[in-house]
Amino acid sequence: MPISYDIDPKGRLVTSRLWGGVTEDEVLDHNKRLRTDPRFDPSYRQLVDMTGITKILVGTKMINETSLDQFFNPGTRRAFIATEDGVFGMARMFALRAEGLGQTIEVFRERRKAEEWLGI
């Protein structure tokens, strides 16, 4: 599966990584596994590395639906990293829609800047 995550309780950080061609079913599966993982805490920050995505297989309808299904606490910082323009645009669309639910998501092109913003 081209999506993985790691939960660091000591650092209070969830790191998700996406690579290759990620499908809508894989995104839904990732979200389900993460939100039901007993180690998950919705107040943890999140770093989402999308720099390895090579093909966009997720549509705008899916982006809209998942942006409304938030399981991180409002105000919790979440940083998405996307270097490819299409992936960056999809991540920005997700972030803008999720902001309406109190989510705090920023999209970056550089990992260093994302980590600085998260305080790691």
C-alpha cells in the first residue's frame, strides 16, 4: 500500500507518507486505520509527506468529502509537504475546506519549513 503512518507518542506527532499512485480507497483505508489505532491521539500534530506521489488518482469529490471528515482536534497543527504542482493544489484544496471545521493545515513545498512550522 502506498500510504503509511507512524505515531510518535513522545514527540506527539503522526507522520504519514504517500508515494506512487494513491487511490481513493487507499486514502480511506489510511484514515480508518489511523483514527482507530489505539496509539492515535487527536491532539497530536501531523506531518504528511506527499513528495513521493507520482500519479494523482484522487478526485475533487473525494477531497471535499474527506476534508469534512476530520478526526484531529480543531486547532491542532498539521503540515502537508507537496513538491509537484498538482499534488500541492489538491492539498491546498483539502486544507482550505478543512479550515471551515477549525482545522489548522498548512501546505509546504519544503520539508524543513513544514518541520519548523510544526516545531520539530
